[in-house]
Amino acid sequence: MPRVAAIDCGTNSIRLLVADVTVHDDGRRDLRDVHREMRIVRLGQGVDATGRLAEEALERTRAALVDYAAIARRKGVERVRMVATSATRDAANREVFFAMVRDTLGIDAEVITGDEEARLSFTGAVGDLDPADGPFVVTDIGGGSTELVVGTWDGARAHIAAAYSADVGCVRLTERCLHSDPPTDEQVREAEKVARQILDDAFAAVDCSGARTWVGVAGTVTTLSAIAQDLPDYDPVAIHLSHISQNRVEQITDQLLRMSHDERASIGAMHPGRVDVIGGGALVVKVLAEELAERAGIIEMTVSEHDILDGIALSIS
């Protein structure tokens, strides 16, 4: 039973999972959480506009990694894998980031392709689901990109039919289109247009028509679930495997886009680091919901607390 540490460094957040992995004779792998943590560091701050990682964003990320390295040592971790996604793929000064990671963790960060990001997300997302509910379409809405994956799950392994990483996420869409607080109607229309145009390429590459179950993962989606359930605080147990209808996604999106910063911040389950980008993320989910209703007849999203972080942990066991 190896103890592993998985680190997922995205555009908006950096997350750590320390877990024990049980490998069964038939190849199945089970994770038992030892420690799970998330911090908002906004590594992708301004990358869409400048093409570079900001110094203050790098320092926020370094501070989180120092703490994560200490946790891994205390917990007796045997193997570590750190994956960096959209923000670092796009940055001209990404070598500064790599050097910082080596100095802090003693390992190299892997900047994975969008396809690999999509496959890891799918593997983590479907592990608690009944294989009979497949084929599954998994969407992972991050800060800078959204992964769309279709595949099946046999209870031991994921089988990917198609995957695509689209360059739209809560941070990228907010910085590009939603400049006011709250955004104007014109800004919202433009943001929705941009999201739809970018996601059109994803749906052209990934045939979702045969999918039976939609699984949404990552912070935007789990926050929407908390709002839909009117949770006073963020509760991962209540959120995991909850369901949100297409109509409810549209209602919550419209509600968030009409709120001021202070009104969004007052939502009990809202992480402070998501307050200024949750509207952009919700718009991405709304477009996905409309497209999946039309293309696959799916009108409900299953929300999973397990995602790419769990996929990374399973990949190093």
C-alpha cells in the first residue's frame, strides 16, 4: 500500500492529495485519503493578456508548495507527482516556474497536454459511479481550460473514446469579457458567445451523442452544487454525487451574474478565491448544459468531488 502525493497546479488553484493506494489482483486501485487541501493562488493571473506568469502569482504558488512539501514529509509520502496545466502551458516565462518547483519540491513539474489532463480528470471522476450508467461525459471546468471527455468505466479501468481541452475557463473568460462588477448585459452576452464558440470545437472533436451520464468536476461545479443545495458551509460529503438540473444551472448562473462582489462573497459555501470568477465559470457550465441537452438529451449533471487530483494519485501507484 504505497503512500503517494498528487499535486495539481492549475490556473486558479493548487491542490494536494496525500493518499494510500491499494492495488488489487485484478488491477483495480482504491484510494484512501490521508490529507486533501486546496489553495487559491491564481497562477494564471493575467496570462491570457500578457503571456507571462506574474511575479506575485509565482510567489503565492511557491509559498503553497513549501507547505505542501512539509506536509508530504510529515505524512511519510513515498512517491510524488506534480502536474501543471493550462496557465503554465501558455506562459513565455514557464522556465522560472519549473526552477521554483525543483527548488521547493525537489522534483520536476510536468506540464501535461490537454488530452492527458482530460484523461486524468475522467479517471478520477468516474471511480465512484456505477459502470452501468455509462457511457459518461466528464467536464472539468478549470481556470484557464475546460476538458471534455467521453468514455466508459468497467469498475477497474477507464476507457476513453475521445477527449478535448478547450481554452476557456472561469479565470480566462472573466478576464477577457466580464470587466464590470456585476457585469453588464452586453458583457454577459459577449462572454457566452465566446464560451460557445470555443466549446463548439470541443463538441466537434468529442461525440457526446451516445453518452448517458454527465459528470461535472472541479471548483466551479462543486460551488454551484453547494448553492443549489443552499448549504450554509462547503460540505464535500453533501456535494459529492449530488445532481443539478439544466434549469437550475441556468437559474444559479443568472443569479450569480447579477450579484455584486460583496453579495457573492456572502454566500456561505463560496471560497473567497472564487468570488470574482464564479460568474465566468457558471457561464461555461450553462453553455455545456445547453449543448449536452441538445446533443445527448442529458438534462442533469452529476457532481463529483473526485477529479484530476485523484487521477494523478492513481497514475503513480
